[in-house]
Amino acid sequence: MTKKMTVTSIQKAKGQTPLVMITAYDALFAKLLEPSSDMLLVGDSLNMSFAGRSDTLSATMDQMIYHTQAVCQGAPESFVVCDMPFGTYTTKEEALKNALRVYQESEADSVKIEGGADKAEIIAYLTSNGIAVCGHIGLLPQAVRSEGGYKVKGKNEHEALKLIEDARAVEEAGAFCMVIEGVKADVACEVANSVKIPVIGIGAGKNVDGQVLVFSDMLGLFEAFTPKFVKKYLDGAGVVKEAVAAYADEVKKKQFPQDIHTY
Ligand code: KIV
């Protein structure tokens, strides 16, 4: 992919080609992911796969901005979305103050906010103040403690209707696209069909407007657990461990460095 996506081209993609979104947390990987992705998401999942915490809740604005700066440096041609961490958008004033930090301290193109109808007022306040917002409905990782786990959504009529209501509220509030996570595939498809903005799925089946995966999951680098919806395109952990073991072995045997690595 060559040309940097914009809010407009992302919206126009709906009904055309599926959008490819991948998380990125640093410049090194952002550069590697950029050629094959439409959007890079600096997800607060970095608190787990990068910082080693058990959930996303302790991620901070400073942490998100630091990683977003790195991703923007590594992938200047990518449309970059920065996740707003837990507790940084509880009021519209606080949300704007923190979203402005993202725009002023990094080159990010957009912020992402978890929540549906309950966050519509905050999304509307941000968009009316010039911030591009990506919504996030369905399974909300930031609700893991309050809901007592990661709960798949859309399992009954009531939940399906609530998801459609959430999607419409997020769209009406001015979001340019949204992520839908952990939702039964038929319901996610209905949700995507009920709004005009792209709905990007993760664990939501194939009949939505695009897909997002956490890069360390899809590259097989994150070993703690693998959700059902993840496809590992590489045994990253295996490849890395094998390479490091080979290096260690050569150091122990004094086979590295050789003459070509020596001044
Ligand atoms: O933080 C993240 O990586 C996310 C994705 C799971 C969509 O929000």
C-alpha cells in the first residue's frame, strides 16, 4: 500500500475493499508493518504485550503518547490511531484535554475510545473540537475487571439490539470508523450493515468492513494466551528463541565473533 489513508479514504473504503489494521507499539515494527496495512493502531494492549501487565487498565497517557510518537516516526506514511487509556475520558473536558495532548505531542491521525451510546456525548465533543475519533464497541478490554472477564457480545437478541444502538450512536456522534470486538459473526455483520462508516472487526467474523489484530499475537510473539480469533502467521517466539539460542551457543563455544565481525 502506497498512499497514506485519510479519514475520507477510510470512510470511502466501506463496501469496497476490506481495511487492514494492525497494532504497533514502536518504530521498528511500525516500519515493518506499514507496507501491508491501511491503519496502525497504537493499542493500549501494549500494556500487556509490551509492558507485561495482566490487562490494559494501568496504561497511561504518557505511555500511549511515547509509543505513538515512536510508531509515527517509524511509519510516517501510515494513518495512526492512538488508544485513549482507561480513565482518561471519563468527562468530555478530560477527554478533550487528553486527546489534544495526542495531537499536539505526536503525529497521530486519530484517537480511539471504548464504549457505545454511553460515550456518544464524549465522542461528539471531541469531533466537534477537531479530533478524529475511532469508536470501539462490543467486548471492551477496559471493562475486564468490571465485567469479571472478557465477555463475547451479541449472544442474544437484547445484546444484538444494544450493539446496533451503540454503533448508530457512535456514528451519529461523528466517529469516522469503529472497531467491533468479540461479537458473534452474524450480529457483527448486522451491525456493519446498520451504519455507513467502516466497522473493523477483531473476533467478529469476516462480514465486516476490515480486520484488526494485535501484531504480537498474529506474529506468534505473545505466548501468555491466544484468543480463539487469533491466527498466528508466524511462530515468532519460536524463531526468536531459536536465533538467541544459536547466538548463545556460539558465544559459549567462542565461535562468535568471527574474523568478519572483528575490527
Ligand atoms: O488495544 C488494542 O490493541 C485494541 C485492539 C484489540 C482493537 O484495542
